Amino acid sequence: MGCFLIGLLVVILSIGNIIEEANGEISPKILSNIKMMNKRGPYLGIVAPNNFELNPLLASRAYVPYPSLPFIDFAGRRFRFGNISNQRVVIVMTGLGMVNAGVATQLLVSLFRLKGVLHYGIAGNADVSLDIGDVTIPKFWAHSGLWNWQRYGDGIDDELALEAGGDYTRDIGYLQFSKYNNQSDNLLNRVWYQPEEIFPVTGTPEVREHVFWVPVDKSYLDLSRQLKDMRLPQCVNTTCLPRPPKVTIVDRGVSASVFVDNAAYRTFLRSKFNATAIDMESAAVALICHQQALPFVVIRALSDLAGGGSDVSNEADLFGSLAAQNSVDVLVKFVGLLPTHKSKTHS
């Protein structure tokens, strides 16, 4: 009877923990573990988009998980703790798209003591001068999926809906659909790109600011210049790229919850914004770190020429795994360049 009561108590306590987390509340046990791990911090936060990019890092000999508490699960995310090149790290996978990336990154920076955030993965390419497998480190990131879709019949000189109140702007520019139409007219008219509303921790609560291009941390960017001569894998089994991949610093990357497999839109993003890397998460990570005043950098390996047209057939299918591994190799090398003591701490 005593064993039954003990077992019943364990079940009741477990259900209580599940209910607390289901309501968004941090259970006492999880909170205790978070406090314990934060005493060992600060950490480098490492953010991966999905398992395809996460698994090569977890399998790397450079990553050594903590034996006592290798991870904490909370809010559908697993926060993994370990070391890379004598740096304490906490790793989280976001899942696909801007919302997932923003939620996971905000949880990461709110729950744990961090000194910086590193985001890595693969991306589509908009720059025909670069090749599959090349690893890009953009200086700026923007969310290219926040639009004001203009009413049909209005022109570029007509004020946008809600523009007068400061909600929207025509400063950044637009995409006009009729330029990509074979007929004489297009009811879709045009969309105007919009900056994000942000609420920085250094500002006044509920007083919005606006930002479109978010700069990566200057010290991280300067450090990444030491990666330019890295030697990276060139082949998948017996199939090789035309030249060895390289690490390159580029001007800009753009993100939206849209998978871009369209050559015309790729060309537009390149000509309009001078974008190189096109993905679905990086700008969300950038926006969270920018608002939290936390240094960050993004490392994205090119898996394909967005929309096709490169000299390499079956681009992403064939070389996606190589691009993912290249992004991990560059990430690990970058972590090894960081000093072990320095940095701004966020808690």
C-alpha cells in the first residue's frame, strides 16, 4: 500500500509539472535547473534552424555535452549544455520560419545567462558570383516579409493605408508585380517593404522604434575575418563541387517565412537589397538579439542558387548536407577564436 501511495504521489507531481508547463509556467523543478545552470554561465547561445543543421554539430567531436545535466526541456524546446573549444555553450533548435526562430531565441536569451548568440545553418544564394558550399557571414540582416500591400489603382506617389500615422512607410521601396506579368495589367499591384516595430530593452516600454537592416556585432564580424582562409570540404562521396568552398563576408542577408525557389524574385532581392543569403530564420534571431542588446553573428552556408540556374544539378538535394557541415565547421572554428573570459553578459 505504501509503494502504491508513493507511486501515486509521483504521478500527481508529474501531472502538476505538465499542467504548469502547458499553461506557460515554469515548473519549480525546471526553474531550479535553470538557476543551477546559470550559476555556471555565462554561455554562448547557439541557435540552429532544424535537425538537418543541428545534428552535425551534436555529432562533432568539438562538442562535449555536460554529463550531469546535458539538457533542459521547456516550452517544446530542448536547451543543450556543453563545451566547444573551452567555451560554455547552450544550444537550441528553432524549427522552420520567423515565428519559431523568434520564440526560441527569446526563450534562450530570457532564461539563460548569455554573453552572445551565434546562429548558423544553410541558405539559398542570390549572388551568382558565389557557389554552392560557400559560407557567408552577412554584415546586416533584414526581414523581407513584412509588407504593406497597396490597393489596386494606387501609384507610387499615393499614400499607403495607415502611413500618415507612422505605421507604414514608402522609404524602403517596393516590388511591383506587373513587371513580372506577360499581360498588360496585374491586379496584385505592388507591395512596399516595411521595417519592423521593435521595443528595445534600452528604450521605453511600449514605445516603438523601427528598424529594417539589423547590423551584426562589430567585434564578432572583425573576428570572422580570420576565417577567410579556412579549408572546407568540397565533395559528397565521389561528387565534387567545381572549386573548394570559401568563407566570405557579404553585405546583406534577408529572411522571411517564405521558401524562395524563384529565380525572378532571387534576382529582385539581389538588385534591390544587394542580398546574398536568403533564408527563413536569421532576421528573427537578429531582431531579438538587437532588441535585447546582445552581440550576435550569423553564419550561413549556401546550399543552392535560389530558383535554380547554377552549373550544379540537383543543387540542394545533392550538396545540402555538405553545406550544413560547412556551416558547422565554420561555427566551431569561430567559437575557437573567441576569448574565454570577455563579453557582455545578458541575464
